[in-house]
Amino acid sequence: MLPMRGAALALLIAVGVCAPRAEAAASAPIEGFVETNGVRLQYLDWGGTGPALILIHGLGDDRHAFVDLAPAFTDRFHVIAYACRGSGSSDVKGPYDTATRTEDLRGLMDALGIARADLAGSSAGGNEVTALAARYPLRVNRIIYLDAAYDGADPDLRAVIAARPNVAPPASAFASLSAWLAYDQASRFPGLSDARRIEAYQRAKVVVQPDGRVKERLSKDVRDALYTALLNDPPRDYARVRSPALVIYAEHYYPVPVQSAAVIAYERDYWAPFQMKSIDRIRRELPGTEVVQVPGAHGNFLFVSRQRVVEVIDRFLARTAAQAK
């Protein structure tokens, strides 16, 4: 667990243990496309009963980031995840700033006939969650930050990104699809008992070449453009958000298998202080927000801590539903 400093640790609400609930039978999501805001967006629809729950991924991911989590909520929600512009099979077309991507989300809702939704954003997907809730409060019910309550406009983030150790996959990981799947599981998902839970997510991140080798689906040019947009966005306006909010933080930035001395020092000196600063800010600017930390890393906790994440979200949903009555 990352070292916590003084009273900051007290801000993290202990995760209660809830009795597991029965989930709706998992089924393969239906894939679709919508045209909105000048782009074609790809989405996955898990169906389900109830109001809409829209899942927004972060930079470098796509809608498959939620393949393991989404089925847990189809007993009470109509669950949808989409590939933001530049990701998955959505149009690779800028600009990639939050204002544009937020209008993409609003347009997706309009195209799918969704008047109001609960929103859950992962990583940089917290930008769209915050902006839509602030600009269009009547379109948003509750919001959930999945290690996503970090502000790209915070100048400290530039230093956090610049200091990241190089843990890029070796060339051998791209020799074939099977090599990629084996490397990714060993480095990011060790000990996961059922590899089928992550395979769709893993496959979506690469493209198989004619010679059998694979390459990352997200090109360097698009990745760089996404980061540039993130770091040059205006600050998040938490103060305008009126929706009940749940904030879930992962314990680490890097997965345990890559916890080298350099990574441990990076998390201690850069990531943990930035996370604590972000926690302090959101608790100050969104009073009453529930903040929880769960095991896992920024890029894998939705899978390795799936049950804990589901329990925390269930508790939040039950509490806010009771308060709304």
C-alpha cells in the first residue's frame, strides 16, 4: 500500500464488507456505432434493466476496459461503454480536449435516447464525467471516479508524468498475439485465476500484423495528442458539480510485478503525494464525497479488485438511492 501522510489517510473511508449479491447472467455485449459531434463513436451495450449507466475509459484504453465490471450492474442498469474519439474503432479525429469529448458524450446520450444517466469514468475519463455533470446537471444522476479524480491541468501532473520510470514492454512481447497475451498477464494481472476475464481487453489493445507480430492499436501520434490535450485543458470545475459522487483510488500506479526500486521510489516521491493532493482537493471542493482506496494499480484494479469495486459501488448506490427518497 502506498505510504499515507498524516491526516490524509483519515480521508480514506474504510471499505465495508458487503454480502455478495446475485448478478444477472453475463452475456456478450452488442456492438454499435453512433454519429455525433462530427465523429463516429463505437460503443458496447450490455443491456440490462433500469436507468443508463455509461462507462468512460481513460487514455490508452477503450470500451473493453469495462468488460469484466459492466455485467455486475445489468441487474439494475442499462450498461453502456463507448470508445472515445481516437480509441478503439471510433474515428481517429481531433481535437481531443475535454470540451469536445464532453460534447461527444452528450451526443452519444442523445443518439441513444438517454435523457439522464449515471456516469463512471476511469482515469482521464473523469474529465468527461466532471464536465458533463457541471455543464448539464439535468443529464447526470450520480458520478463515480474510478482512479479518475486527478486534474490534468494541475501543474504537478507534468512532473509526475515526466518522472515515470520506463517500464515499456520488451520487443519480444510483440512477437505474436500469444506472446502479447502472456506478457500482459504476467506483468499486469499475475495470479488472476481466469484469463478469460481479461482476454477481450488485452486483444483490443493490439493489432495483429500480416506476419503474425502485433503492434499497439493506439498510435504514438494519437497518444501524444491525447496527452497534450489533457495537460492543456482548463482546470476541472468540481465546484459546479451537484451530483452525488463516489471516488475510488487504486493503491498503486504500477502493478506489483514491476515494483522495482525505481518504481517504488517514483510512487513514494511523485505518485503518492499527487494522489493525496488530489484527494484533499476533491474532498474540499465536492463536500460529502465518499473516498475509498482499493488494492491494485491504476491500470489493473478494475480486474484484480473487481469484487471490492463492485461492493463499494453497490454501497454508494444504495446510500444515495435511500437519500433521494
